[in-house]
Amino acid sequence: MTKHLASVLALLMISLTVWCQVTITGTVIGEGYNFPLPGANVVEKGTQNSTITNTDGTFTITATSPNSILVFLFVGMVSKEYPLKGQRQVFVKMKLDCRKDFFDSQDILIHANSGLINTPLGGQLEITSPPFSDGVIKGSFGYQTNLDNNEFQNRQIELSHFISNCDFDMDFRGHNRHVSFDKELNFKAHSFETDLNISNIKLIAGYSHLSFNKIATIDNENLAGSLIGFGTFFGQPFYPIVIAKVSFYNDKLEYKASIRGGYRQLLCFVKFYKLNSFNESSLGVGTIVGYRLERKKK
């Protein structure tokens, strides 16, 4: 009798389980692009029950309960949980995973560079901080001279990637230039710039201030103006970045352009600068050294 009762109960449990099972069909697409996601994993939460979507993003799965939760997983997308709540057909949109990996942190960049026209000797040092708040702080100093009357200095601090999402990221920069030229000119230029990076395009806008001194005539001008620029990125093997900027100061224009790239530890750049009668083309070759900060033990 006991054996018969156990068999009956087992049959009832199996029947109840089969009765509770439901067949779920659905489609999975990428939100904002409306493209189907083939090969997405569909898993009934808390079980080993799973399937994958077809080439058109559709799927069929037999769930153990009409109130189960389906979990959707796809590389490059944010995982999503979908409570069925009795639904037999579902339509699921998955968002792009907006996490980005930036590889420009915790580096020291050292260049030896030469001006081809007025300042033949020089160097440049750049340091980037460890990442925090998804951003990086970059500082740089460059100095060129002819060991006489000509000096060309560049100082810069940049906040990179502090505003970032799937479609773009933004950089904020302060840049200072100081030129002493042939006992004729002595000027300082300061600019505050914002970069909008969309895909491989960089759009640059900002504000510039110029303190311009002609030594022979003791003529000193303080001018303010706008700055605009454009840049683009290329791929392998050297990953070059091309940037061109111009600042407008009433009757004066300040031009800045650069191409920089590298292969493994070898770095190089070509730069051009012009303001009034001073102009310089510079070549630089350098290397990159990574560093790590150890956490202090409490």
C-alpha cells in the first residue's frame, strides 16, 4: 500500500510539473538600432534550462512556470532579467554596454625633440594619473631652445574621459604657450579647451588669451579670442592622431597642428606652430614607461 501511494504521489508530481511548464517564444533585438541579436543566451533564472537565439533573434524555450524570470545575455550588451508574469510571447530590447576601456592611464612619456627652424634642442615629458571616476588627469611640459635668445615652452593639463557614454566622451584642457624670439617678440598664450570625441572624430572649441609684446617698440597687447579645432584617429599599426587648431585674436591668428603615434614602446610626433613672425616645426621621438601605485596597508 505504501509503495502504491508513493508511486501515485510521484506520478502526481510529474503531472503537476508537466502541467506547469509553458512554451515561451520571443525576439531579442538591440535597443536604439533595432537589429536582431543572434546567439544571445536565454536562461531561465535559477535553473540550467537555457537556449540561444536564432539568426533572426527569435527563440523558443520551455519554462517550468508561467511566472519564471528569463535572463538574457549577449557580449557587448547589458544583461537583462525579464519576468514572464504569465506571458507566452515576449519582445526584449537589450542596451549596449557603455563600459569603456581607456588605455592612457599610469604612463610616463619621455620625448627628445628638435625644432627645425628656431629652437633645435628640447624635450617633452608627459605623465598620466591612475584612472578614477572613469577619467584620467594628464600633465605635460615641453621646452625647446637655441641656447641663445629663442625659447619655446608648452605646458598643459588635461582631464580626459570624465564625461563619457556609449556614443561620445569629453576632455577638458588648459594649455599655456610661452615664446621668446630673437629679441623681437615675447608672448604668452593661454587657452581653455573642450574636446568632443565622437567615434574617430575630435571636435575642439575653447577660449584663448594672448599677452603679446614687441620688444623693440615696447608694444604690449592683451587680446582675447575664440579657438576651434578638429582631429581624427586612425587605426593600426601606428594609431596616429591628427589635430589642427586655430585661435583668433583680432588681427592675429595662432596656428597649432600635430601628428602623433607610436608602435609598442616607440613614440613619435610632428608639430607645427605659428603666431605672427614666429613659426616652428618640431620632430619628437620618445618612449613610454608604465608605472603602478601600491596601496598602503592600513
